[in-house]
Amino acid sequence: MASALRRTASLLRPFQLYRQIRVSNDLVNPSCISDALRHGNFSLSRSFYTLNFGIERLKMDQRCLLSTSVSDTTSKPNSGNPETKSSVENEKSGGSESSDGDSNQKNGRSSGKDVRGAPVSWWSFFLLLATGAGLVFYYDREKKRHIEDINTNSIAVKEGPSAGKAAIGGPFSLIRDDGKRITEKDLMGKWTILYFGFTHCPDICPDELIKLAAAIDKIKEKCGVDVVPVFISVDPERDTVQQVHEYVKEFHPKLVGLTGSPEEIKSVARSYRVYYMKTEEEDSDYLVDHSIVMYLMSPEMNFVKFYGKNHDVDSLTDGVVKEIRQYRK
């Protein structure tokens, strides 16, 4: 709409100027003005001022139209001007290139960020592999060590702090290998080591009695204490007094052999928490399954400590000597 008004104003501008100049020349003539004033004709003067006001109004309108046209040309480039079109196109292309460059930079940054922030890289992969191998090695080593500890603990008897005294021991009445009946009171006053077995034992009992006999002599050498070794039979049906006498003298001259009736053996075995049981009989030959334990008793016939099959002569000797020395303190 503004462009149409501008074109119409430009077409009418020459005619308007011509009329303005002609009218102004006719009206501005001094003789015409003086004659009108002399005869009291004020209509001419009024028309003159009206014309001047219209001319001024027309100039103002022209200036408004020119200012509008200038603002339109600055805001909208001339389509007919090739230079303006090319400059606009260059600006658009430059803007597009800049926008493309910005988008490329953003894409580069985003792509670089994705590369840097990738979840798995070669370094992280090798680090994960090394960590996994280390964990597997550590787990395998700890597993083997745990198995070795279990095996060692199952074989060895650990010595630890005691809470009170075990209910082991008690009164008994048995027949000694010389035919004399004795009780636990006859053994008081000396350190005593008790071992339960039977004379027909093929291998275990002889081995344990040999170890006991050797330890008795070493204990005497180390601390000067006479320890009384005692063998108590768990096979009263075959181990008579004579049988026990002949058997104990084969190991050590101080070894005391005790036997008794089945009820008496059962009672003393219960007091010392000893397990024994006959195996299947074949005629008159059978074996007795029993506990393989040595009991160290104090001079008051109180239980001090027990030693299992895993103890050798030296460990048995050192253990007894240690207990005797602590007792003296």
C-alpha cells in the first residue's frame, strides 16, 4: 500500500508544483494585494493565507512520504538493483556459512565429546582385563590358603586359652599288673600320664607306648620330675592281670598296667571321656576301636591337658615340661 501511494505521489508531484508556482505567482503579486486591501476585499487575503497553509501542509506530507520511502528501502532491499540483490544474497550466504560453521563446530564438539566420553576405550579395556586377572589370582590364592588352613587345623591340635577346667577324671578302682587293687588316690603326689589301649593292638598302641616311654625319660632330664606312665586296658575280657604285666614291661620299667572287670573299665572310661568298642568277632580274635589320647594329670589327679596322636616325642616332652613349670609358679 505504501509503495502504491509513493508511485502516485511521484506522478502527481510535477503538476502540483506547477500549480503551486502559478498560483503563488498570481497571488503574491504586490499590486494585486494592495488593490484588494484598498477596496476592502479581504477574500483575496484569506485565500492567500489559505493557499500558504495548504502549501506548507503539502510540504509536510511530502516529507512524510519521503521518510517512509527511505525507511522501506533500508528495511527491504530493492529487487531491481542487482548489486543490492547480490549483497543480500552474499549476506545470506555468509550467514548460512556462519551458521553452517557454527553447526559444524557444535557437531565437532559433540562428536569430540562423544569420543572422549565413550564408555569403553582401549586403555579402560586393558585396565579392566588386568583388574579381573588380579582378582582371579587373588581369589585362587586365598582359596588354596583357606583349604591348607582347614587341612592343618584338622590334623594339628591348637593350644588356646582355657575357660575353666574340663570335667575329665574321677575316682576309680582297678587291679594293677602285680595283682594289687589301687584307686586314683594311690597315684596322687606325682605327675601322671594315662593312656587307654589293649594288649592285642597291632600297631597304634605299641607306637604310642613307645613314644610315651621316650618322653618320660626326656622329661626327667629336662626338669628332673618323675612322671608315672599308666596303661589302662579297654579289653577286660582278654587282658588279664598277667597279660597286662607281660605287655607293659616290654616298653618301660616304670609303666604301670591296670585292668579290671567290664563294669569297672566302663566306669573309668566314662570318667575320662574315652570311647572304645569291639569290632566284629572272628572266633576269639577281634580288635577294639578306641580313643588315641594321653591325659596329663597333676599331683592332685586333676586333669591338666591331653595330647593326641599328632604329637611326637619332642612335642609331648616340651608340652609336659611347660605345664610342670607353670604349675610350680
